[in-house]
Amino acid sequence: MLAGRAVALLCLTWGTYQSLAVPRVTECGLSCSQGFACKSRVNQNIFNSFCRPPPASMPRPVLGALALSTAMKCSPPDSCFLLLRVNASLTLHESLQGLEACSTSLDTQETQCQTVRVPRASRRQAGRQLQVHFDCFEVGVAQTLYVTLRTVPHFCGVQLGQQYHMEAEQLSYWVDRSRKVVLVQVPESGGPDYFARLCLKRFTCEDAGTPVLVTGNSISRRVSLPYSQELSCLCLEVWSATPDAVRIQTCPFKDDTESLWDAIHYHPGSQVLSWEPACPMRGRVSLCWRPGPGAHCLELKHSGRPARGKVQYPLVDTQPQLCLKFSTSLGFQVRCPFKQPRFPAWKMTVQPAPAPGRLRVAFFSSSPARFQVCMCHQGKTWPPDCRRLLQATPVPAASGDPTEDPAVAFVDIPRDEACAPSTCIQGRRIDVQFSAPQQLCNLQCAATQGTAA
């Protein structure tokens, strides 16, 4: 690896049939202790899921052991698959009709069950140990399984369980963020051929690049897979170049969600604000506004949306205080897209009005807009309680100082009411659907002017 590059080294579990040190079998089936006649069948007996109290005469424990191992069955020329072998022991009793073994994949929750029936004649040999070997649980490489052993019928409290991980080798990969490539190192030369690709994991894993074939007799066993963006759903997929091979996936950037929150777009013509993540998300998105620096972002009413795909907000005001809030199982993120100077913003000022005993709230905007003013009272909770609404009067175009933005609307309010302790003046644009308010609180009425921008 070159010095100075941000390179991450990780390992991916992978199994190869050729290198697994497991016994091979030509046939799978059931076998019991010598002298016992057993019959088996594959089933998923739902009735055996419900337990009944064990008879008082049944000894404890009835189930003596549960041992798990791996075998492999191959059919010419190259069709091989793995088998889970379950070895169990049972102490015979007249009330026991047999034994049930179930294997559940922790990845897919798929369950396979096999039942062995003990003939009535054998049940009379109470107290003797019966050894049972199940060999026909077909599984995949690198699977994690949970095996359950029960009696037939299922007696409450009489059960054994064990977790088992199928044997596998190590396949290494490196993430070189500086070059934006994933380097994959497959097992030693002389092994089978492999495919490797990058894919976007949505409902299925969709191609994000061309699959690369690595042949078993190649000199270099390392492949380079380029990517354009570090996404939480960008995954590496590797599989053996054999029919119906199990595909192993890992997602190197699963914790890199920053780029998902930045997928925000604004169309000035339609005033539509949209967010569309490149990866599937579960959570909630809403619009919010920050009353001041470092303040919590307060959610706008009727702006909550499920984060299941593209989210659009029509007629959005481009105020710096207006933000998008994303809430997921990982916490929440806030993005404020209109903080950039290129977005036009209106401002509000409070200054003495021409009439005595009154103050004038004036609004300045580079484009026509309509506004209203709320008189609010600061209590123990935030935001303040705003009740009284005053419509701002549009100002007709007039000549003035060309170096200053002309006021587009104003409203005069009583000075005594505006200057009372714990009072806030809140202005809001009302000709759009979503707008962040501006507010001034605890006015210093001795001063000539206050500004919210």
C-alpha cells in the first residue's frame, strides 16, 4: 500500500468447497444405534411447536447430547453442496414417539425439520440410549444456523439448542478512499474461479459495476473495483464461478450516511425543495426552523414525511433558518440548504412608526411577497405562544435611495404591547406553503431600530 493514502483493511468470510476439510458423503440419510429400527421424514410439524407437560415417570434428562458437524456431497462433474450433520442421543421411554431436529438460518429465517419415529417395540426398552444421526440438512457456506432438538411429542422444558457457523476461509479486501477503489484479494492460486462486483443493495443488489472474473490459474489474485460515491448501500459481492454458487455480500460503507443527507435539490422556478437518497432509508423527514444560532430546529406543522424515497415540498421559502431534519434509528441529522449566499432571503426590521406610541415592523425582499406579524409571549417553554395575527400592508413601488432595498410591506403595532417584557414579534411569509419565521424578542425600545435577518 502507498504511504499517505487512506486505506482500510477488512476481511470477508468466504468458503471454498475445494479447501474445506470436511468429509464427503455419497448419500445422505438417517441412521440409528445398532439394533434399533428408525424411520425418518422431512417435515415442519407445527403441532410439535406446542408443548405438553412431561409425564411424572419420564426421567430427566431425556435428551443427552447434541453434536453438529459439516459434510459435503458432490455429484459429477462439479455440483457440490454442504450438509449439516446432527448427532443426538435420546433416553427411551414409553411416552416418547420419536425425535425432531430443526435447523433455522439466522440470515433468512428459513427452517428445515426432520423427524425420526421410534417403533412401538423399541419404546418398551425404557432407559436405553438411542443414538440418532441426521445427515440431510442442506446448507450454504458461511451460514449461521440455530439447531433445535425436541422430543415427539414435544414435552415442555425438554429441548436442546445450539448455534453453528459453517466453516469458511478468509477473503480480504481493502478500501482505498483516495483512489475510490475496492481491492479484493481472493484465495490462493490454483483454486476455483471467482466473480466479484460492486452493487447497490436495494430490494435486490443492483449492478454498480461490471462483474470481474478472476481465474484460478491467474498470476494475480487481486482485482480492483472502482466506485464513484461512498454509499451505505454500496456492497461488495463475491461468488464462486460454479452453478448456483452462494453469493457473499459485505457493505464497506454501511456507516457512511453523510452523503444521503446531502441529496437535497431546490428548483428556483417552481420553488420545490426535494430530497432523494441513493440508498433505501427507514425514518422520517420534516422541515424545521432554527430561531437562533445553536437553537433546536423546530418542526414546521404538516411537513413530516416518511423517508421511503423521493420527498418533495412545494412552494418553499429560501430562508437561511429553514432546514431539513432527518430522523432514523441512528439518531437525527439537520441540513440547512439555504445558508449559502446565492439564495435570496427577506429580512424584518422594527423601528419607530410615524404615528406616536407605535412601532413599525417592515419587511424587505428582493421579490414580491406577502407577510404577517404575530405578537408572541415567551413562557417557560419554547417556542413562544403566538396568538395575535396582524396582516402586513403591501408598500407600493416608490422612488427612494437606490442603494437600499425598498420595504415591500409593513404593519404598525402598539409600542407598549411590543415593548412589554417577554414579548416577541414574529414575522412570516404567507404567500408560500413552507416558510421559516423571523422573530425579535425583548426589544430594547430605547433604541431606534431592531433587525431580524
